[in-house]
Amino acid sequence: METVIAPSITPPPFKYLVNEPDKWALFLDFDGTLLELAERPDAIEVPPGLERLLDRLYRLFGGALAVITGRSLSDLDCYLPPGNLPAAGQHGGELRRGPGKVQVLKADVLTNPIRDRLARFAVTHEGLMCEDKGNSIALHYRGAPKQEPAILALAEAIVRESQGRLEVIRGKAVCELRPVGINKGTAVRAFLAEFPFCGRWPLMIGDDRTDEDAFAVALESGGAAIKVGAGGSLAQWRLADPGATRDWLRGALT
Ligand SMILES: [Mg+2]
């Protein structure tokens, strides 16, 4: 996908951009967007009031709010009220349209030998963490940035061997393998096909490369996209960091 450098334009206040919430659907990445990144994915701290903020936005949007994350849904539920919010986990590999309504897309192409190979690599290289989420496998290397070339070489070798059925997704100090054709953009599209999201303009907010697929779908659908933090993006607006994002979202409720 072509990525362009987004202008450093702060979005208009929430109430100006989304002046009719019943015509919009809100899609939010989690790590690095709603809360600050941590050394390890299990070391994040949920800011006070985030849960209440999301709950109020969920109601304002008539239920058309979904968290679109790379985490598994079971992991996400450790940090947000379990099972309450619509959400996509594992970059679209899992979709929850409502409490108890979870669809898991199949990932047979991630075979046990591949899972073992990545897990073994992580335990034999200091500072790495292998996270097998089921539909995708992530190697986290925030604690060992010098390992990045070796990790990418391994991931690319596995992709070649998969004959095009797997792809590498790179994020902030994380390299992930997932089946081709499933991403945050397909997740947003799946939500937009159903009530209460259908017929609304999507607004996607995210901070990482994996959010670009969702930005593209939001823009194609006549909606809007906001990039959080530095880096090139398709998004037309930018917020500085997760704190600024929470402040901007709170503007919906004043
Ligand atoms: Mg993120």
C-alpha cells in the first residue's frame, strides 16, 4: 500500500467533525492510540477513566463503536470490560459483533511447525517474546532491538515457504505473521456490513502501520482517519499521542 506523509493537521474538535454521531461509526485502535505503549504488551497501564470514556462514546454512537486491535480478544478483555464492546482482535482474525457473538477466522496456514519454530527462536534469543495469538504470531523485540534483522529474515523465510499464504506485518518493535487477506481493513469492512455500523461514515483512529489498511477502508467509505503520533500515513489528520487522543475524544461528551 502506498503510504504518504500526512500533513500535521490537528483534526477539528470532535463535535465539529462528528456533528451527527448517528451518521458515524467510530473505530479505535488500542495500544499507542488510547493508551501509551509499554516495554512489553503485558506491561501497559489503562489510564483512569478510559473505560467510562469508551462506554459513553459507545452509547453516543448507538453501539457503532469497535476497538480494532492486534491483541487477541481474550487479551483485550483483560484491560477493558470483558465482552462488552464490539471489537476485532488479531488484526481482524477475530470479530466480536456483540457480547458472546465472536467469529474466529481460520488460520490453518499457521501450522504447528511454524509456531514451534518462532517460539524456539524467541527462547534462544535474549529479550524476545513470542506471542502466539492463534490467528497470528507476534515476535516482540522492544527489549532487544538489535535482533530486528534476524527476526525479519526468519519471518520472510517462513513467508516464502508458505508460497504466498502468509504475510509479515511490522509494527512498533513487533514483527507478526498472519494469513494473507485478513487485516484491520477487512475488519472495519466486516463491521460496516452490519447493523448498527452499516450506512454510517467510519472514523478510524490508529497509530501504527497495521492501522493503514483500516484508514484506507475508512477513506474509501467516505469517512475519516486520524493518525496518532509520528510517521507517514494515509490519514488526513494527526494527534500527537494517546493523551491527546483521549482529550480529543472527550470533546464528544462536553
Ligand atoms: Mg496501536
